[in-house]
Amino acid sequence: MSKADIETMTYEEAIERIPDENPPSFWIGSLEKLQDRLDEVHRGTVETLTSSPGARPIHLVTYGERESVESRANFNSAVASREPSNYVDRSERERPVVFFVGPVHGHEVEGLTGLCNFLSVLESGEDLRGREQQTLRDLAEECRIVVIPCGNPDGLARFEPRSLCGMSLADLEFWGQGTWADDRLIGWPHAKQLHPMAGDEVGFLGCYFNDDGVNPMHDEPFDPMGPEEPAIIGAIRREAPAVTVSLHSHGYPPTFHRPKYVPLDVQADSREIHRDYNALLAEQGFPRSALHDVAAESGNPPPYFNLVSAAYHVSGTIGLLHECPHGLIGENMFDISHEGVLDVQLALYEAILRHAILR
């Protein structure tokens, strides 16, 4: 990641840097606008999965009946039995399950916006711009759709700009990773040096974290520090999805990260979805990133095990980690409009649904 040209920022300075112009009406960058969209869900089902440390609900939205398929063992044990179907025989299902995990970093609202527009498509056939998305709706009708619109409502509540489009890397670092007590921007990957992000060292708590300073993407799966990660993983275990995507954002063109600590054939499936996604981006004139590698784990330090890794190990799902552009401006940043961000998100969902239906 490029280094921000600003090294310190106070909260007051950060507020002053927020553009006066509001994001467009189809943009979802706050808990209030998320709730407005959930109130419009009628064809689907909305439930509360768990609550955050800040007592904010984490919602689960589903479309399509949940099929009753016998499960004799958890995934880990079923694999050890040499018959993964003892967990779930996906071939018995009439429709694949596709699971969308909305932003677990509260400032990465591009995925939240995309998912809320997707919910609108599932309800009416149109996105929140009023544009018909019949292909996407038809594909979704062939699947059971499971959506967690926001995986970190505490972080989202802390995100005052509502959008980083047109802002700088320094703004991303302030709102995303926060500051140390002396107002120095923490940035990436330094925000992962201290976990939970709490104590006298911390100044402004970035939106990466819940109110207890836990980053749900890197919570401890075997002994969780926060409620978000175990609730998300528990829902994935129960649903046994064919494909699961965790939605993130960065300053660069749209891309996938290689899923870590999963079999090579699962990585190859992720790469194939990446290839199909790139083709859809090309049709719309968006730049594409190189396909991620398929590789065994090695190196010092070793690759990290995260929420996407854990999703595979409880369900055998194809886990994806997608990075959407924020629309930052500045050197080496990828400048894209709010409209472009939404089109990128909808193209992603189409690629994922097509793969789930055809595999």
C-alpha cells in the first residue's frame, strides 16, 4: 500500500476534511440507511444473528427456502471420515447456497452499498438507482441467498464520512485503522500489531474494530474475543454454502485475494470465479487485476489465517475475499465514481452466482 503523505491527524482535522457533498441516494454508508433498507425487505426474511459489544444488532437476511439435508457430523470430522458428505451432501440440494458477508471493517461501505442494492434487486428486480437488474435477479432465484449486510455495526457507527470516494489515503487510514495516542496515523498493516486495539497507546479507534477494539477479520477462531466472528462462522457452518464471499475495500482496482490454508482445488475454484469476474469487468470497461495464485502455504512470516480460512474449515465452502475500490484520489490510487463502485459490486455477485449454479 502506498504511504499517506500525512503522518498525523486529529479527529477535528478529519471531520474538516469530509466533503460537503452527500453521497448519492443509492449509497448506503450508515446504520440508519441500512435499517431503512432492512425495513423494505418483504420477500426475504430478516433476523438478528447477534449483537455487537456496542449493543448493535448484526442482521442475517435470507431468500429461498432452507432445504433439509441430513448432517451426521461436523465438517472437520466428516473429512476425517473420508466422506465429507457426512457433513452435507450438496448434490442432494436443488439449489446452491450462496453466502455474502458484508463489511467486517466499518468504513468499507462499498460492500454494504452493494448488498443493500442487491436486496433491492431481490425485492423488486431493480437496484436503488431504479435500474433493472433482471439477469442478477434470475440467477439469484436459482439459489438460496444468505446475506449479512454489515459484519461490524460498531465500526460502521464510527464512520462519519459515509463514503471515502474522492478522499485520500490519509483519510482512509484515519477512519479505517485509526491513530495512536499522539495522533500518528496507524495505517495498514500496522493496525494488526495490537489486538484488541485498546489501551493508552490508542487515540482514535478506527472503524476496523468493534467497540472493544476487536477486528472481526482476525479474531481468534478457537477462542473468540468478540461476538461477530463466531456468529458469522456459526451461520456459515449451519448453511453449508457452496460459495462464501467476504466483502472488503481498498484504494486500488477490484481484486480477489488468494484464500489461505485451504486445499489447492478450492483455491483454483476461487481463481476461476476471479477469471469470470474479470470478464464481466472488462465488458464494462473497468480495469482488472491479475488472477491470484494457487499455492501451498510457506514463508516467514507465514500467511495469515483469517475469517475466510475459518469459513472453509467449518463448511468446505469456496471462500472468497474481494477488495472493492473506495474511489480514493491521489498517487497510485484508483479513482472511481459511486456509480462505478456499485457496478463493480453487482458484477461480482453475478460472477459468484453463475459459478455456484454451474459447479
